[in-house]
Amino acid sequence: MVCKPVEWKSTVVNPTTLAEVRGGYLSQPTGDIYHRYRLLTSHDNSHFFFIKLEPDSRHGLLTIMPVINKLQAIPFEIHREGLSFILNNRDYLEECAYEGYQFYLPSFIDFRGRIYRSGILHFHERDLARSLIVFAPNPYDSYDSEIDKRCRKILYCSAPFHYKSFQSYTESNEWYNDNKSSFNTSDHSLIEFALHAKKPFQFIAKCTLSREKNRSIDNPSNPRRILKCISNNELLLLDVELANRTNLISIDDKIHDLYTKLIEELRDYLKVHLRSSLASVVCPRIDRKLVKAIFMPLIYGKTVISTTKDIHNSLSSLLTNQ
């Protein structure tokens, strides 16, 4: 953020709701960044902004605003000497701190039952951080040519998915074979090709893993452990169909999307429960984004009122744009 944030201030003498507080970095941000630059970090801010504050809460809000303003008014800059030192000694620093360094990612379950990993680098980070993580060598794994062959196919299929979307693993593998001559000739060709990828760093990482002489491929422990993890998760779930539908394993070579499948089911339901004239207007306008907004937050305890508002806003926007 290169501009000083606007101080948080109440628009009235004695605020009764958070909606009466203005300030922050952006005046009218939109999209995914909206919740990051307001006083309350929530996508559903409208559910909280107009809740009446008790007298003690109003006093607490007025007390904490100067603290928030003081914190966000402090400027920072890059440590020039530190940056220069890192750039001048980059190769040696990487060799000492990163190369061959093994680390673990503790697992935990959130209130939704989802498994997450914690750490400085983990699987829920940004593209660059995720591209740096691979399985460490396991000295107890033995080489198996059949598993090595299957793992190469997995890597050939996985790289294209970081470039764009595909309908099947076969389609992904064919795309890799058709385009590998464009990005595997040199490091520069790979970088230039990756500029148009959805996740450029992960695309580069998977391509380098799939090169014939790459250490991670020559050592069979990495891909072998990938297959072991897949097998163990399948056994843990005891539900092969669910594992296939969530793309944990592949039985039919297709890439499945839960929300896309729910579109048709929701349309069929509405055709039965809505007037035909209304269903003919609503059903064609139901898309994946709306279906995900309806079903994904249910486990969070999302209310019918909130869901109704999402449907109203989505359909209103679609009708306005048409």
C-alpha cells in the first residue's frame, strides 16, 4: 500500500452501528479485496454493520479507533542493507537455508471438518509458496518401474491444470505432449510460456519435476509417496465414489466439479416447485457461482435470509446486464 490510509472516524458523535464508521485504505473497494480494507473483515459485512451497539460497545469502539489509526499510520520501507546482502549472497543463502532442508506441516481440523496445514510454507498459501513444496526423499522406499511410470503420467497431467482448465486427465496429458516442445527447450522458454498460466509458479514447478533428469523424479520416493497418500485417503474415506467425485482419485478419467453437478439438480427442483413462467426465467440464469454461494456456506450456518439475499443480488445483476 503506497498511500497513507484514511483515519477511521465516526460520521456521528455517538455511533450506534459499525456502518457509521468510515476510513481505511480504499474508499469503495469491490470484488475479492473488499473485505480486506474495512474495519470489519467479513464477506457478509452487511449482517454485522447494522447491529445496534450497546453503550459499552460504543465506548470501546471509540476507544480502539485511535489505536487502529496509530498503527496504520506508521510507514515501513524495505531494509536496503538487508536486501543488498541477500541479493549479493543469494546462492549461498539458498544452499544453506533451503537446499535439502526438511520440514513438517502440522495438521488440524477447523469447525467445518476440513483438514488444514500450518507453517510458514503450506498448501493453502499463494502460488509461489505452494510451488516450493515437494515430498522429501524417503530412504525406505524401493524403486518400482510401474509406479515410476504412473507417477510420470500424474506429473504430466498435473502441470497443465496450473496453466488452464481441462475436462479430463487424458485431455490434460495430450495438451502437455502437444506443447512441451514450446516450454521444455530452455528455462527462458518455460518462463515465457508460464506468463499466461493461471498459476505460473506451480506450472513451472510441475514442469521442472517432470523433466527426465530431475532429482525428484529419479528418486522414486516422491511420486511413490504421492500415490500412497492417495491410497490412504481413499481407505480413510471408505467411499470410492466420493473420492472420485472430489478428484481425489480417477476412475472415469473425468474432472468432476460438485457445483456444476448441483446446477442441474437445483434446476430440476425449481421446475417442480416454481410456477412454469417463473422457472423459465430463473433456471437458465443459475450458474456455478450462484450455486456455490448457496451450498458452500451451509456448513458455516448460513441462514435462509442470507441465502435469499445472495440469490436476489445474483439474479438482479444478471437481469440488469442482459
